[in-house]
Amino acid sequence: MTAAHQPPRRLALLRVADAVDRVIRWLGQAAAWLSLLMVLVTFLVVALRYAFDQGSIALQESVTYMHASLFMLAIAYTLGRDGHVRVDILYQRLSQRGRAWVDLLGTLLLLVPVCVLILWLGWDYVLQSWRLKEGSREAGGLAGVYLLKSLILIMPTLLLVQGLSWVIRNGLFLRGVEEALGRGEGGDDHA
């Protein structure tokens, strides 16, 4: 059954999945610019050190902050584009319906519990960092370590939101909405 012939509730769910995919895609593409910025700042650090015999702990730490931010903010984008490493023993041999089942169950039984565990274990750790307004241990370092540590909670939240899109898309596909898997904003088929 095509999307145009679906009940309004199914179409609304597809719109939610599309909106999630758009937001995650935008965030991933925005985070990707951190790679270029990291290269430029690293070049600046090296140039300052070797050409002018000057060092900057803050600049060096900023590269670490950007690196962590890039990975923590783009992980959901990578999941949405099915770009994570997959141990493929049987998956490629399965039908599209079989792959949809694997993706749905994998999201519900693996992704969601792991993300909830990270949120649960990371909450007090991040909260304590915010209470202290934790900064760098190095003289001249960056002050916002607590902001960086907030990514420990942001990352699993983004993965859960992207997982919601996968659950919607794979669930609808299994219920007969053929194009549910192909509508992702990333342009890639999940299954």
C-alpha cells in the first residue's frame, strides 16, 4: 500500500520520522564543519609552536573539544544513514522484511537499553560537573569542561530520537507501508 493510501495516523508517524531525520541530518552536517575547524586550529597550533615558539593550552584543548563534539553530535546522523559498523553474518542475505525486523528489534532491544543506561549512569557525573562549573585542570586551559561533559547526555538522547525514527519506519514497513524505509532525509535505505 502506498503512503498516499495510508490512514492519517500512519502518515502522521511518517511525518514525525521525516522531521526527526531532518533535524538529525542538519545537526550532523553542522557538526561535520568541526572537522575543518579542527584541521585549521591544529595547523595554527603547530604553526605557533614551530614558527613562533608560542604555545596555547586553550587552542590545544579546543581541538579535543571539537573532536569530542564532532563524534558525539554526529553519531545519530551516522546511525540515520546506516553508517555504523555492522557485523554482517546473515543481515545481507535476509529479505527487506527480515532486515526490517532485525533493525526494529535491534533498536528496541539493544540501542534503547544502552542509551537509557548511558543516560542513567551519566546523569550524576554530568550534574556534578555542572555544580562545580568544572574547568580545565591545566593553567590557561578552557573553562567549560562541564559543557563538554554534557555531550555524555546529549549523545544518547540524539540516538534515542534517531532510534524513534527507525522504529517508526521499520514498524510501518512491516505493517505494509512499502516506502516507509525509503523516505529518510538521508536518502539511504535502512534495510
